[in-house]
Amino acid sequence: MSTPSQINETMRAFGYPDSLICEYDHWVVLARPKQATLGALVMVCKESAQLFGAISREAFGEHEQVIRDIEQGLKAFSDFEKINYLMLMMVDKEVHYHVLPRYSETRKFEGVEYPDPGWPVAPDLAAGTTLEGENLAAMVTGLRACWPA
């Protein structure tokens, strides 16, 4: 998909490279270490832009494919009912989205339960399980296995 990444602080904050699901020319998709819902991701622009309108035309152009891959990959991974994209950029400054698959019922992965306590309204980003080490690696492996080629 792309050459080795230009790493920014937002990518580091969300566990890059350990949390990497897929790297594109202008974006990375990472497993969100704090799984607010099962399969929660972060889509981070590799550029240093801190305003959505400041990313390059090339990043905007690639944006469409990344979103399509996210939706196809997450659907295969956990068959979400809805999906939320949150662009907050308050603490982590570079352009990024929190991508949250949404579920009306608790889901399980690798023996761990993942409720969606915000359903059917706004997601609760503070809720969920924090993944580290082998648990994060298992989530990354599971998501990568479902990612479009």
C-alpha cells in the first residue's frame, strides 16, 4: 500500500506501529488501544496538518479509499450495525478520526466482552477495554485478517 510511514505525534499516541492495521500513502488505520466498542479504530493523516482543510489534495483523494476499506474490513470483522466517525483533534492535534463501529448488543472477541454503553446515542469514548501487549496484538491480527486486499 505505501512506503514506511512519516510518523507524527497522533500516530504515536495511538500506539503506532504496534496498533497498525493498514498503512496508505497519506493515512494509517490503527486499532484504538482503548476499545470504546469492539473494533474501534483511529484513522490518522500522516501529514503534520492540524486542520482538516490543510491536508493535501492527495490525502483528500486517498480518503475515499481508506473509508471504503474501513467499512468493508469492520463489516467483515464484527458486522457492525452503525458506524460513527468522530473528528475531535483536541488533545491529539494532527488530523484524525475515531472510527467506532456501533452495536445494540454486547459483542465478544477472544473471550472479552465489548458492550456499547452509549447505544443508541453518542458513543462513550471513556468506556471500554484498554488493550496492551498480546491483547492488542490479537485485535490487530483479527482486524488485519478482515482487511480488504
